[in-house]
Amino acid sequence: MEEMSSDLIPRMWGKPPAGRRGPKPALSVAQIVEAAYVIADEQGLAAVSMARVAEAAGCSPMALYRHVKNKDELLILLADRLCADLPAPSRDLGWREGLAAWMRAQVDLAVSKPWFLDLPLAATLPGPNRLAWIDLGFYYLREVALPADEKLAILGIISQYGVGEARVEVEAARLAENPYATFEQMLVTYADPERFPHLMASMDTWRPAESGEGSDSDDPSAFGQSLLMAGIAAHIERHVGRSTSK
């Protein structure tokens, strides 16, 4: 990643660089980011270049560079702009339901804007929109007796799981047929029990769900989310138990 300018974070927060005088520029960082956002939405992240953004913003590339040092900075600003589109779940939910909805909102946004999944990890710096979303996560955990660093770690784990889930949904939508739809039947038909003894021994207990019948394990997304939340709940209970035993 290219070197960032020292005033990038202040600009993310709408703070003009210190010492800048004169009339207000005709072009703003917000206009530049919005132009990049439209290009990414219509053509994908690969189409976002400084030259194309300058053209969309109606300015010269030189004018663009006065506000954004390079493409890496632009992607950082773009990632924070994307967070502004996250729909906030109800604040009436408990921590478990609230965090599940908090994660699902991230998955749904990524599925609707697949270019989000192409953003580099380094682009996720703490801008105002991203922090507002993290703050909502802390709201759902406000009555949970965990230290702040563990709450932040939990939100990070949930977000990482959500990104993985979104990637699966996006890739599956691009395929004409789900390659995992007949996974179990394929194993039963073709896999050699002598070569895969432990896997095939487990498959002896597999029973396809009847039409209209289902369980959490038949929906990988719901099953994974349930396991994740159960693990967080168990961690909270252990922490509370350690605190009360002191």
C-alpha cells in the first residue's frame, strides 16, 4: 500500500488541513468519493481509477490529487463511505439477536455491492461511518459484562464471519447451479470408504431432509450463525463465572 498523507484521517472526519487559507475549493473530498462510489457500483472496484474518478467528478486529474494523494487513499475513503449505507437494526433487540442482525446487515450490503469484497483490508481505517457502525455493535453489548477489548474482538470476529458468508453468497449467485446441493449424495455414490473411513462412517447417519422439513444444519448460514452466537454466549458465561468466583 502506498504511503498515506498525514492529513488523511482529519479529512475523513471532515476536518480541513491546518493552515489552509483562501476560498473554499469548488471540488470536495465528498464529491470525489461519491464519484468513485458510483463507478464501483456500476462497473466494479477494478474500474475505479484516479483518471476515471476525475472525469466523473468533472475535474482534471491534477485537481483530484490536491484532495486525494493516491488510489489507496481513495479506497480508504470509499470503504468508510460504504459503511454509511449499512441499515441499522432495531435497538430493541437483545445482544444475541442484535448482533445477529448487525452481522446480517453487513452480509446483505456486501451481497448487494460485491465490490466491497474486493476492498483491501488496509482500507478499513476508522472513519466516522465505520465507527458509527462499531458503536452500534457496542450498544448491543452494553449490558454484557466483558471488558472493552473483548467486546471489540467479538465484533471483529462477527464481521469476519459475515464477510466470509457474503463471499459464499456472492459466488453462489454467479453459478448456474449450487455445487454443494448434492454434496452428500455425491459422497455416498463415489467416495471410497476405505480411503475416507471417518468421513464415510459419519455419512452412514446422514438422511436427506424431506420437502418442507428442515433444521439449522440444513441452512449453513443459519447453522454457522447459531454456532457463532452460542460460542460468544459461552464465553460471556465463563467470564461472568470467573468474576463472581473472585
